[in-house]
Amino acid sequence: MYETLLMIPGPTRVSSRVLKAMSKSIVNHRSAVFGEILNDTNEMMSEVFQTENQSYLITGSGTAAMEAALGNVIEKGDKILNIVGGKFGERFMQITETHQGIPVELTVEWGNAANPDDVRYILEEEEDIKAVTMVHNETSTGVANPIEEIGKVLKDFDALYVVDTVSSLGGDDVQVDNFGIDICVTGSQKCLAAPPGMAAITLNNNAWNVVDKTKSKTYYLDLKKYRKSGEKTVPETPYTPSVSLMYAMNEALKMIMEEGLEARIKRHEQAAKATINGVKAMGLELFANEEASSATVTAINIPEGMTDKNLRGTMRNKYRIELAGGQDHLKGNVFRIGHMGNITHREIISTIAALEMSLKEYGYEIELGTGVSAVQETYMPGNNTLEFF
Amino acid sequence: MYETLLMIPGPTRVSSRVLKAMSKSIVNHRSAVFGEILNDTNEMMSEVFQTENQSYLITGSGTAAMEAALGNVIEKGDKILNIVGGKFGERFMQITETHQGIPVELTVEWGNAANPDDVRYILEEEEDIKAVTMVHNETSTGVANPIEEIGKVLKDFDALYVVDTVSSLGGDDVQVDNFGIDICVTGSQKCLAAPPGMAAITLNNNAWNVVDKTKSKTYYLDLKKYRKSGEKTVPETPYTPSVSLMYAMNEALKMIMEEGLEARIKRHEQAAKATINGVKAMGLELFANEEASSATVTAINIPEGMTDKNLRGTMRNKYRIELAGGQDHLKGNVFRIGHMGNITHREIISTIAALEMSLKEYGYEIELGTGVSAVQETYMPGNNTLEFF
């Protein structure tokens, strides 16, 4: 009956404005009217990427954009430095293998951020690294990696800097040009608050120089075709795009422009602070190293005596709030709260309140309101100068 | 940017299901396809009224249905007992005057419920009372009147029992047949959780006997025409109805059927309890006599040192939660929280949390979380057996 509140790290709640935009009539995807929408969407996408580059929209999930990034760059036997501190870091490595690259793995303990010095060390030791893959926001662990600092390291080397910002773009600060990111990818359904099914990619000239010399390893994700179609007088996509999702992306990006990217990033920062303060006040432990904690998702250890099934089951079935579980070896040990997209103080307060109630029902000792009051405190004037939060 | 959370006593938040239904293509309002929708909607309306009577939908506000009730019953000089304990009780009296009836006013102090013994006393003293008007839920004061008990009194007299359930139907228990209500009216935008703009009315045989002998005082609201159009092989409305709102009402009523009327009424009861417990724990005072308190709206005295402008302004502009102010002489002294329609524990918790924060910002002494924890307590197992809340 009720809509369940999505507090997972994507897909996130989609506003009625975006849903409404998505329900407009379908137009010909090879027409001036669609060309204008595509152009407009691409331009806003580049603004959110904080880049002068062209951006391209791909009908597919964030993973499709991750594959587009590597599948247009790797030749058989190319060495790729994969920085792996979670499930999505691993995915870049798997894609490297799929396209017959040779992964050089920099393992980062799950819950910690990558260390720029380690990256420099490997680049100095290993010869001919063609590209470095980095996941900005490790959705699986709630860690934000220092993409700016690693970008500084990369300036001293020829390797392309490929960054996955699927669960950070539009919620955390991603300055593609200033951070020296050569290829950046993202997805529609996280901080951008559009429905799932659309991905975006942007490449600078360094990246295009490599792509131009490389035969694409995939047909659907051949970026040269995206560029060519996008350069037509009436811009197009190479294959039929999801027209409805393009409407949705367009509207979602408009809403980001209205809020202002800077304000939006600060709002996410505050939401993360509030969530962290709330769970810590409840006596819960963060999974990730707090200094490395993400602006968009918080991973929390399931307390002793509580099971994942009871915790998330009660949240879902009784309080109609959907949380995410742990992935891979964290399954059953960790749960995750997504606070990205159009989430405000209101949803964080409801979530922390319901979390207190769910835990208390199963015997966790807590005075109701303890976590909530810490969230409230975070948003009180003095701790909060935002206009929208 | 964000959708403001409506915590006012109507219009209430409309679910995306209902909004979606409303955006369907317009059909001919004199066609079999619309006739079926109209029939279906009327039948569900009667289920919610808990009556065997036919119900009729009127494109207009709840006030239109109030006028339809009296404008088809009053002849010049007819005596109408108007029970007046708030703004909407007054409205029935004004409608009585508009149609040249003679109001007999039973004044009830704002904040209190009507006393059935007082009704009996007037009916015994005054001769020829043609109808008694009662507002079930006084939206202006947060009082629920004892419509069942007053119905029992009315059984000993000939007067028609006309009840306004605009802000209670679908949220509080309204048993039209069992309570002996002759004419019952409601609106779309309160507990039914449809958009504003549609009203409904139901009349039993006693009422129709009077209506049949009375020349309607209004053209648009002539109930005999509604009955006649409704009785056609393909049911119709006498004038072009809002087809879109009919779709919305149909979907909103379907959602009520899915939840179950009994469960829905209990959910509202729990929401009222939670709200009252929350504000009392904060040290605030209810405006209405607590024993007479409404299941759908709570009126609260604005505490000393706080202004309505600061309180509701902060709630609206900072926390994006819309509360209602006081009406008429309560303006500036009282604010009101609506907890009707599809409001759940989540919205009540956010509202009470933001209320604490707004008051604290203006110097009201409160420990953050105090009100919220009382709301949480209300919903904890032991105090709450509902499946959906």
C-alpha cells in the first residue's frame, strides 16, 4: 500500500517531477526535437562532471559505462593498475581481464581509502601501466577515495586516469578537469536521482588519443560511434536510446542545476554527517574508517545478537524503509544506509528513528530518541548553514 | 526544489499511484467506459460511507456537498438546528441562512465536543426542526464530535440528520447506516487522499422523501438531477464532471479497499495518539479537550514567546513541512498538524523532530528527541498491533 522509502545506495527515490517527465510521449530518436533534448542533457551532464569535455549518455547500467571506459582503451596484454578496495574496484579488474588486459592489483583493505603514495610506488615500479582504475565512492564499503590526491600523483605518469563516480557524482565533489581525470563514468540512479538504466561517460583529449588508436572491444559500447553520432548536425546516439529515460535524466539534471551543484554537494556532506552522528549516538560502529567515510552511503556493523534478516526485515516490513545489506564477505555483518539523491533531513530522521525501534524490539539496549537527537543536532543552526537540507 | 511535506488537515499528500491514474487520457463523460468508472467509484464511495445508499460524486469542494445537502432540503422559513463548535459548524449555519432557513444555533465552545443531551433538549423544546447539521470532525479545532450518540438522540425525532464528514471519512469511523445519518457529505482531499476538487454525498430514503418534496435552491447542486443521471442505463453526472479527478478518486478509493477500511481507521487512531503523545512530551498543550480529540488533526497552542510566523515559517522554509495555522479567533494562538490520508509513522516522526528543532531555535527549552521518542514509543510493539502504520 505505502511506498517504501528507499534508503539504499541506489536506486534512489525519484521525484514526481522526474517521473512525470519520463511519462511524456515517445518521440523519434532521430529527430530535431530529440537531438535538442540529447544535447541539453549532455551539456548538463558535463556541468555536473565539472568538465569542458563532451559527455555521452549510454542506455545501460553504470557497469556498461565502466566497460565502455576500459573496452575502448585496452589492447590485449596492456597493463592496467586496478585499485581494489571493494566490490566495484574488483569489477574494474574483472572488466580488465575480460578484455585481455593484465591487471596489476593494488589491494586496499575493505573499509579503508586508497593511499596515493601506494599508487605512486606501483607506477614507479611497474613499467607501461596504460591506465589506472579508481572507484571514487566504494558503494560496498562506504568509503570515499581521495581522487584529487591520486590525480596529482597521476600527473607525473602517462597512464590514463579512469574514475568510476557511479555513486558519488552529483553528491560528492568530482572535478573531472581539475582532478586530472581522463575518463569518468557514472550512473543515473544514485546521486543524480533519476531512475536506473542510463549511464554517462566523459573523456578528455588524452583519453580520446588512446581510444582513437584502439579498436573497441565491444560493439554496443564503441565510444567512437557515440562521438560520431553526437557530432551530427542533429545529434544522435548510435543505437536507439531509452527516450523515456532521457527525459528523466534531463529533468533530474535540471533539478540539480536549480539546486546548484555546490549546495547539493554540501547537502550530501551534511546528510552523511547526520547519519554518522545518529548511528554513533546509538552505540553502533561504522564499518569504514571514519576519515575515509563516504558522503553518500554509510556502512554500519550489525551489532552483536542481531541478525541482518531481523534488522533489515523489520525495517522493511514494519517500517517500510529499505536498507542495503553487506556485499560478498560483508554479507550478514554489515548493513548500509544510502543518503544520496533527493534525501533530506526528514528521511534520515525517519530512518534513524525506525532503526532505533527495530533494534530495541530485538533487545538492543537503547533509549528511544538517542540517535534521532544526534541527527537533529547536526541540522540545528550553528552546525548547519544550508538553505535546503 | 524539494516537495514540501503536507501535514495540514487537507489537502493531503497524494500518492504517485493516484497522480498517475489522474494523468490518463480524457474520455467522453457520456460513454459506457466512463459510466463504468463512475459506477465503480460510487460503489466504493458507499462502502467507505458504510451505507447501502447510493452515493453521488460532485465536482466541487466539500462546501459544495454541504450546500447540496441543505439546498435540497430547506424551504423558506424551515428551522434547522445548527450545532456550531468551529468554523465548519458555522458554515452550515451560513448555508442555512443563504437558503432562507431559520438557524437554531447550539453553540459549543471551540475545543469541546457537542453534548448529545443538549441536542435532545433543543429538539424537545423547539418545534418543527427540519434538520440537524453536525460537523463530525471540526477541522478548525481538532475536535471529533460524537456522531453515533447524537444519531441515537435523533432517532426519537423527525428531523433529518445531516453530517459533514469532510475531514473524517476514510480516517475515522463513519457508519452512515448504523449511526442513523440521513445525509452525509465528504471531500476528496482529506482522509481519502485524492486531490482536491471532488465531493461526495449520500442520502437515505428519509432524506430523499424530503428532497422529493423540496424544490432545489441551487441549479448546479440539484440532487434530483444527480439521481436521475445516475439511474440511466449508462450512468452519468448531470453536468460535465472532472474526468481526471474521477480517475483519481477511483484509484484513491481502490487503495482504501486494499488497505481495508478498519485497518485504515486504526492507523489514523494510532497516528493521532502518536502526535498527541509527541507534542505533550514536548511540553506543548493541546487546544482541544483531549477526550474529544480528533483522529485526523491535532490543534496545539502556540507556546508563550513563540509566534505563529516563526513557528510555521521555520517549519515551512527550513524543514519543508507545511503545518496549518489557527482559523478566525484562533489565528496566531494555535497551529494544527494534519495526520490524515496516507500519512505514516515516518512523516509524524519527521514532523515532531522538525517541530522540536524549530521551537528550540527560538529559545523554547527542550531536549531534542523528547517528542520523537514519545512518538516512537507509541508505535513500539505492545502499544501497536497494526500491520501498516
